Amino acid sequence: YQMNKELKMTSGSNQKLLSKNLRYLAFTFPKSDDLGILSVAMTLEKVIYLKDSTMALHMASEKIRIMN
């Protein structure tokens, strides 16, 4: 899950920080008739030391299959 700019993972009572540079995270169902496919979009952003600007990296949306 996303909390401010942090990407965190919780498993049971354990919590792990995955990234401190998360800008955007979205989960969508691309096909409403097939809830077994989930699309994930993520953008990471970090301040670079060139004129105090930021650089963003957008991870392309990918469709993943949820298996139980």
C-alpha cells in the first residue's frame, strides 16, 4: 500500500518498506467481466541534484493474473 511517498508491504504482523520514492500507485480491472486480471501502474520519483529538480520513472502498466 501507499502512505505518502512510501510503498509498504504488510504480511501478517510484519511490515516492510519497499520504496521511499513512490509518486503514484494504481490498481484497476481492465476487463469488468474478468476479475482475475489486474492492471498495475506505478510511478517512482526522486529528487536529483541538478537545479533541485525531480526525475520520474513510470513503470508501464502490466496486466497480471491473480491466482489463489
